[in-house]
Amino acid sequence: MDLITKLQKRLAKEQSGFTLIELLVVLVIIGILLAIAVPSYLGFKDRAEKRAAGANVRSALPAAEAWYSDHGSYTGLTSALLKASYDAGINSTATTVVSAGASAYCIKSTKGTYSFYSKGPGGEVTSTACT
């Protein structure tokens, strides 16, 4: 019986929990996972911003052409008017009409650090500013 009581006393004194080594191993594993995940996320975010800026410009082009067919020129064209009158899906905070004249316009969209432009009518969507 003496052995059993000694074991019972020893077990009663023992504290449960994680050792410092176990906690450090978990922190190292979390650090490695973050080192892999963060650059992937940032790359994904950059690609998404770039494509969103181009898509915003492309979505405004049909509305600009509808403006021309209704008014006979691009004069007076603004992103707010395009959104209100022709396409409610135009992101008027990110998409702006840089210039609008009798026969040409320039539309710009900025998302994050990326800006895309289209000089119309019939221009391509590019990252270079309209001239």
C-alpha cells in the first residue's frame, strides 16, 4: 500500500498544461504558415485590383456610347450622369470621365495603385494616360 499512496500523492502534485517547448513549436508552425500565406494573399490582391480597374473602364464604355447616340457628342459627359442615366452598375467613385469633347472622351478607373484609361470612341483599355 505504501507504493500506491506515494503514486497518488505524486499524481496529486502534478500540474497539467503545455510546456514552453510545445508552445514555441506551435508559434514556429504558425509563423511558417503566415510566411507562406501573406505573400500569396498580397499577390492575389494586386491582381484583383488590376483587373477590377480595367473592368470598371470597360463597363463604362457602352454607357458613354449611349450618351453619344442620345446627345450627338460627348460634351457634358460625366461619370455621375452615366451612372444615373445609363448604367447604375458603374462605379462612379472609382471611374471618372477625364475629358469629354465633341467627338472624343477619356475614361479613367483607379483601384488601389492601378489606373486604366480608355480614349474613345473605339480605344483600347490601357494603363497609359489619354493624350
